[in-house]
Amino acid sequence: MRSLFGLVVALSLSACKEEPRGQLEPIPRPPGMKDAPAPEAAAPAAAQPPVDPSKVTLRWKLAASAPVTYHLDLERSGAAPAPQEAAEETPAKGKKGKGKQEPAPQRAAPAASFPTGFTYVLERTNSGDYRLRVLPEGKDTTEDTGALSERGFVLDGLQGINRNIAALVLELPLAPVGPNDTWALGTELLTHDALGPLFTTTKTERRNRVKLTALTQDGDDQVATLEYDLLEQLSGKVTSRRAPPAVPARADDPAEEDAEPTTDESAGPPTTDASAEVRITGKGEFLVKAGRWRTWAGTIASSSRGPFPTNALQVPPGTVKLTLTARESAPPAATAKPQQ
């Protein structure tokens, strides 16, 4: 019995030492190959550049369902300039025809009706998007709307003067800025596309600069002082369209047969010099922590000479003083369609 019991124990111990079925044998590493490196700890996240204490990030800070309202007053200095007279149509002079009348000179289209003021309502929707309502004041004006970024850049909507003035008083720099830093605004004060095929541009000049001139402390908030210096100049020549040729002279009129043409057709159509200039200066104090203006004021001075197309001027004509003031409440939403 003892021998039988010992045999059973020996068989049990040998079975425990067997390798489990299906186990893969390790493949020996070829000679000369280095061992695989031990797994290292996860690399730390890339270090962020240190924040420059001399710079600040200027952003509008709006709470949902709590719109911020401003009124921009446009005070004109003197009367608005009269629209310039367009180049006259020059008839092709030749032999006189009976009963022919020279066409009357054509004048430029009347200047557009510019607003006398604006109300801006900045809102933050429940989804976090920024929305702008623009309510121009004056004759034949309607409410306009646009989408903004957090820095006040117009992402969608708004055209012409509505877009330019909104960018002037609402747009903030993209990157953090400090004293003496400068940046540009997304404005187009003179629209080249509106000059027309008869206008040939000979010279352009553009300066677009906003500068942070001071950063001071006021209680628990910082005040960023911004100064604006914008200039756009454009000059060129406007070609006059010629009138149709005169009616041929009658053969039975000796006086008309002896008449000599006085126009040199090879010289080409006549041209007239035309130009326009827009200058904008301004100064504002922006509260960094509160994310809104404390004060803002500026001046727009625009002028044109010759038959300059009035629809190419994207600011109010003449000299206009701008003053921005905060309002406690927003006007009710209008039901009219946005201005085109």
C-alpha cells in the first residue's frame, strides 16, 4: 500500500510541473541586438510660455442675458459737403446738324444718407456666441445685426459704414499687448470696388494703427489707454463718356459743308482728376478686468475732389466728432430686416 501511495504522490507532483497547454515559447533575441529599453514614464506636458506681466489681453466680458449697450453720437462740424459735379459728357463736334441740341452735363449721384448716431447692443447667447445689434439713427435707416468674436471682431454681417464704425469702436487686439504695442483694425474706409470702370487709380496711401499708450491701475482694475491713427487716400482720373456723333450735315447746305471738325478724335476721351481722403483719430480707455470701455472719443475727417464716386466713401462726409457713452438698458429688438 505504501508503495502505491508513493507512486500516486509522485505522479501528482510531476503533473504540477508541466507547462500549461498553448503557452508560447519565447523567441531568443538574435546575437548583437540590444535589449528593448524599459518603458519610461509619460513625458510631461509642454511647458507654457511665461505670462508677460507688462501685457494684458483685452476682451469683451459679457454675461448671458445681460447685454451691454453703448450710444455713439455723431456731431457734424458745419454742413455736410455738397456732392461733387461729375465730369461732363463731351460731344463729338463735327458738322452741324439742324435742330441738334448738346446734352446737358451729368452730375454725380447724390450722397448717401449717413446716420446721425448709432446704438450698439452687445449680447452673449446661451450657446456662448457674441451677437451685435446696430441701430442707426437718421432718415431711411434700419437695424442691422452681426456676429462678433470675443475681441469684438465682426465675423459675419454688417456692411459699409455700419461695419467700419463698429470696428472702430468695438474691435480689440488679437494678441496680448503692452505699452507702445500697435495693431490694425479691420476697416475699409474707401472701397476700390465701387470706383467703377471709368476710374483709373494713380495713387493710394493707407495707414491703419492703434497703439496702447498707457497701462495704469485704477482701484482693482487696470485701464488700457488706446490711441487711434487711421488714414486712407486715393486719387486717380475719371474718363468722360463721349456723346454720340452729330447728325451728318445736309448736302444742300453749303455752310454746313464748309464747317471743319474741331475735335481731335485721336486724342482719346477727356479725363478729370478725382481724389478722396479719410483721416480718423481717437482715444479710448478700456477697463481690462470689467471688459468694457470707460471712455471713447474720436474724429472722422473726410473729403473728396472732382467727380469721385460717392458710394466709394464708407464713412460720413465732412468732419464728424464721435463720442461713445454707456447706456443702462438695451432698446427692444426690431422686426425690420437687416440693412443691405
